[in-house]
Amino acid sequence: MAHTNRYAFDPAPRLARDTGLSYTTIYNILHGHNSPTYWTAIRITEALERATGKCLDPREIMGINEKFPTECGCPFMGCRHCEYTDLDTTVVSTVEVSDRGKE
């Protein structure tokens, strides 16, 4: 959700409003206290699709055992929040990976 303007800061209240789900439900999912049901996952995915204008795969949003098909959301979201293309390094989810020495 960091890849969206709408949900980057204080996402639970906005996502609760946008999905029609309770704040407690969203908060517990975001903080790993509960896993979403299928219908909850679809509602969250649809809200993120409306916010981004992109068609999203729910597996990219809610990973299984914190594993996602794509390492970082930047490529499919088209954002530049985590990528610094003018530098010799790329920052992906707060992990810095050096591109120096690769040829």
C-alpha cells in the first residue's frame, strides 16, 4: 500500500471506508493478527484497484507466509517511490542492493 498516494499514510481508516469493512478488521489484517477471508481479500484488492487504476492480483497484495510473486510492488505499480534509477543502487523495501560491479 506504500505504492499508493491514498493508502501510503494511515491506511486502515481509509481502507475501511473504501471497502465497507470495519476498522478493526482492516487493522487486524494489516498488522498480521488475522488473515483475510476470500471476500475480504477481494474487497481490499478492488479498493486498491480503484485507488491505483491498475488491475491487481490479490496474491501481490496479500502474500502467503509473507511471500509474494513479485519481490517489490514498484514494477507492476509503475511507481518510483522505491526506485532511484539515477543512482548506482536500487532500494527495494528498505533493502539496498548495489548495482556496482555488474557488467
